Amino acid sequence: MTKPLAAPKGVYDVVGADSARWDALEARFYETAARYGYARVRIPVLEHTDLFVRSVGEATDIVRKEMYTFPDRAGRSLTLRPEGTAGMVRCFVEHSLDQQGLPWKASYGGAMFRAENVQRGRYRQFHQLGVEAIGVDDPALDVEVVTLGWDFLTGLGLADVTLLVNSIGRPEERTSYVGILGKYVEQTVPDLGPDDRERLKLNPLRILDSKDPRVQEALAGGPKLRESLGPDSLSHFEDVQSGLGALGVPYVVDDTLVRGLDYYTSTTFEYTSGALDAAQNALGGGGHYDGLVEMVGGPSLPGIGFALGVERILLACEAEDVLAPGGGVVDVIVLVAGDTGTVARLVVKELRDAGVKTDTAYGGRSLKAQFKHADRIGARVALVIGERDLDRGVITLRDLGSGEQVEIPVEETVQRVREVMDR
Ligand code: AMP
């Protein structure tokens, strides 16, 4: 026997009820985004490596350690996208979408790839749903984007979600803060661990995400990024907060929320779930970016967006018992008793044409085996087409939930099935 092949580590299949929940989640997301005026775009999974190096940033964990990068057959370096914003911005620039009226508002979704340490809620191929609004600098647009994500998550029925917001200001404001922060941390915790040393050297703001309790304690009493922000950044942040307050969107200001990617400026935000383990509790997040469109070769335009993790949201839905899978794959199964296959197939077609999810049994199995199959696939109604019944113009309808069974005239099939489904 050939040894069966398994999917690579950190990569998995979505089947059965999980797949149904997944579809429901995606549909809800694109509906919500559409209500806010964000049209769906589809961007590729493969991009030039340089796009991510330039945008996400050379010093980030993603670019340094996590990208799936390989030369194509002509020797060009390509990368499986580790996130969606860079590709969205590239798409905006490549098609001169700034000509179509700003802000350009769009949603996207799909698989992202990062070579991570795999654990529950952290995979190598995972999926994000996101939006971007590019071209206008207005705190009200930040409020719209943050509210969209909040509406989507709470609209799923999730109750234990917290919205964290912060402002990381402009790059020059951050530079001044980073200097102060680095000195403070080195003085307060002189024997930093190797991880934190590397963070301070390569991407100093990430020290705020340190796992070392001593560093976290020092940071609690240390200098705050907000203290380095100028009046414009502060007033933008205040407007975002008052805008959220006016719409009744509850938020918590988190001084340490800097997020991992280089391109963020000004507003940053994250949605966390209290129903998930603390280490993997971020459902998604995003922020405002100022230099990104230019970095990718476009005009100097700001943007704001977020990305939500599908797997994390599904885990939170499971933990909070919302977004339950709705029924089986089909509602009705047509069973064949005797030489009635031709009529059965016509009944199947009629139901399908009428919009009823219908299947039938294949392979000439016994009626008992067909009922077992009906049960396995979770059908709600079985229609049994028997030879002698057909002579009288009737078929048998069985409600598989209650076990109730009636004879119905063949021509009333669609109507009678609907009556049972509506119960
Ligand atoms: P990021 O692009 O890192 O800000 O991630 C946004 C969201 O995507 C996170 O909050 C998670 O919900 C999800 N996410 C990021 N990385 C992974 C991963 N490796 N596996 C599963 N979900 C992820």
C-alpha cells in the first residue's frame, strides 16, 4: 500500500460543517463591507518579494523569518503573500485607482502565508478578511473603518470582543520616542534577554511587545509614546476617539499597541477576544498608513485598513457558541424503490430548479442503505419513489426529524416539501 500523504505542517483542509461556517462568515463579512461602501477586489497570492520588503519592512519578523520566498523559473524572487495590505496598495497604484474618486474603498480576503511556529490559532497558511480606504486623511474615515470591523464581529453574535486603540504618530515623532525608550529600557533592565536585545537593535518599538515580565513592569512606569506626539497627531487621535464615542463603539486606549508592521502611522487598533487564550487572542487589527502608497511607487496618499483572522474568529465563535452550522448539505433526498430512477431524477431536477437543496442516492443500493445515507448527510426530508405508488400517482414524503410519513401526489412535491421545511 502507498503511504498516504498528509498536508504540509501548518496547512489544513476545511470540510463539512466547518466549511459551511466558513462560507457564512465570509458572506457576512463582504455583506458588511458592502453596506459601508467597500467593494470586493481580488488580488493575487504571488507578488514580487520586493513589495513586502519595501512595505512590511526589512526589520520585521515577517520579512526576516516568515516569508515563503522562492525564485521563479526565470530567477525572479517571488513571495507568497504574508499579508494583504501591500498587495492592495500595489493594485491601487498599478491601476491608477486614485483617478476613480477618493477615498478608494475596497475589501479583500484569502489565504496568507507565514512560516510560523504552529499552534492552536497560529498556522502557516491562514486566512484574512480585510478592508482598505486609501486617499483621504480624515479621522472620520479611521472611525468608519474601525466601526466596520466592530460591526462585523459583534454582528456575528460575539459578545466578548474588546477594541483597543492607540496612536503611534508620525515617523519623526516615533524616532524621538524610540531614542528615549531604548535608553530607558537599557538602564532599567540592563541584562536584557537575547530576544529583547534584538528587538531594541532592529525594531525598537517592538520592545513594547516584550515577553519579559521585568521589561513589562519597567514599561508600565516608563515613557509613553503619546508623550512624544505633536499637536496634529494628538488631535487626530482625539477626533478618532470622539468619533467612536459618538457612534457608541466601546474602545479601550492601549498605550502599548504598536503592531508589528513598519508601515503604520497615527491610528492603530486591534480587536481581541476574551474567549481565546491570551497568547492568541487577537482577532485582527490594523491602522493608518501614510508613506505606504509612495513606498510602492504611487502618489503621496494616506490609507487606513484592517485585517481579521478567519481562523481566530471561528475559534472565538466556537468558544462563544455563535454562528452554529446551519443544517446539512442538502435538505431533501430522493430515494429510489424499484425501477423508478427516471422519475426520481425528474423530481430531483424539479426541486433543484425550485431552489431546494436536493440530492439522490446513487449506485442502486437497498432502500435501507439509502435511508442510512440520508441520515448521514443530514437531510431533513426523504421522498421515496416506489413503483406501485407511482402507478397511483403518489410518492412518500418522510419528515426525517419527526419520522412522520405521508403519501403526496407527485405534482404537489415542491409545495409539500416547502411546507415541511417551513415547520
Ligand atoms: P497581522 O497581519 O499580523 O496584523 O494579523 C492580523 C490577524 O490575522 C491576527 O490578529 C490574527 O487574527 C490573524 N493571524 C495572523 N497570523 C496568523 C497565523 N499565523 N495564523 C492564524 N491567524 C493569523
